[in-house]
Amino acid sequence: MRLRLLCCDVFLRCACYLVSQSKHIVDVEFVPMLAHTKPDELRAILQERIDAGVQVRNYDALLLGYGLCGNTTAGLTCDIPMIIPRVHDCCAVFLGSADNFAREMGDAPSMRWCSCGYYERGHLDDKYDGDDFGTDYKLRPEYLKMIEDYGEDNADYIWETLHPKIETEEAAYIQIDGFEFSGSSAGFAKNVEASGAAVKPIKGDLSYLKRLIDGPWDTAAFLTVPPGKKITPVYDMENVYTAR
């Protein structure tokens, strides 16, 4: 099969390796990780690249290296079949499955976490401060629009309600064997311990990412979006989204 993978660069090292081993012909395009801090903008970028890429070759399917990612992928559509993991974000992909995510993070699904790709694409760019990607939320267009609509006091309340502080005694580091070259684990540990928390090491698993690239794309783990249909969130932990 000839496939196109449109992917967050949080997976860059791992995805390049898996593509090199794939039985399929896979063309890859990466989008910077930090783009997901502005879901509406990233959604527009992804849709533009989806539309442009379909014109390049006669692909059998488009693979999306994303989850729901704060509604980033909601509404995306394509003229060829589009396949996306049934996950809320990349943490479950790094852990190998949604079931592994539930087992490892089930008691604290909003636990702060990191992996080599996440650290390299965030911390090492000096844009990630461990919480809000180094961006003052009061400068963000979303917050400024809330002020315009509701006033500053109400905007503060709404923002704090939608973005609660994550306070856990542990922060997870997902270890990806064979890809730990950049001191990500030690750098993340230093950051976490400075905040008074402890690092919880978890063994990562690239099998979910491998299945996205190689198939088969079973309906339990992947949503296959038929041509012309849109990714439509259902906001549960099992299906995550459907195609409508």
C-alpha cells in the first residue's frame, strides 16, 4: 500500500524508524508539537496539509499521528480513507494502547508526563515550562476573546475552570528503549523534583504506533473515517470519536 502519515513531531524519532521498517510505502510529514497549544489553528493547518497532500500521489489512505488532542482533530475530513488512533492524546500511543494508559494512569489521568520525544520537542526548545508551554495564557487569543465576550473577571474564572492546576505527587516518564539519546529522562527528573514531586518511570511500548503505520486497523483501536466524513468527538474513553 502507498500511505501518507501526517504526524505530530513528538513521534519523529520513533515514526521514522518504524516507517523505515514498514512493508508499506509511507510518505511522512511532521507538524511541530507545540502547535497543539492552539487547537483551532492546528486544526486549520492539518486540514490544509491534508487537502494539499491528497493531490500529490494516489494514496490508499491517510494516517493521522494524533489523538483528539484538545479537539484539534475534530472536524477533519479527507477525500481518501483517514485512520486515527482512538486516543485522547499521544500518551496512550507511547504506552502501547488505551488499555495500558488506563492501567498506568487510570487513578490520575491528568498526571503530568513526559517521554523523549515530548521532552526534545518541548523542553529542549526552551518553550516548555512543565505546565503551559511557556506561554502566558493572558496573551492568548482564546483568553482575549473571553474578555471581550464576558469581561476579565469572568474570563479568569472560565479559564481556570477549563485549565485546572494538575497537582499530583508523581509525574510519569515514559521510557522508550532504543531512543533515549538526549538526556530527556534526567532533564525531566530535575524539573519534576524541583517542583517537589517524584518521577514515576513507566516502560513505553511502540506497538500502537507501529500498528498505525503497518496495520491492521481494527475498529477497537482505530477509527477509519470514510472519504467525505468528518472526525466527530463523542468524548468517552472507549470510542473517543466517530465518523459523521
